[in-house]
Amino acid sequence: MSRTSTAVKRKYNEKNYKQLNVALRFEDVEQLEKYCKATGDSKRGFFSRMIKEHARVETDKENK
């Protein structure tokens, strides 16, 4: 991969994503990996879906 391509991808990722470092117990990681392997889901996809399904915060617009 060329340096230009890498720089472009890095710039895009910095603009559109935020890194999250999570410390989990070994058994939790093993369970997550088994789940992802069985469902074909990625870890990132799993976390994104869980956030969308369970971490919803209502805004004033939604309460009206």
C-alpha cells in the first residue's frame, strides 16, 4: 500500500471514528469471541448493535 493511500485512510478514520480501549475479563472476551464466531458478527458490529439497542438516550424532541 502506498504512503499516500495509508495517509488518506488514516485521515478518514480520524475524522469519522473514535478509538475505544476496553479492558474485559478473559472469560468475557472468550464468550464474545465465541458469539461472534457463531453468528458471523464482528466485535465492532456487536458493540455497535448493543449501543444502538441498549444505550439510547431520549432527547427533548422525542419527548414532545
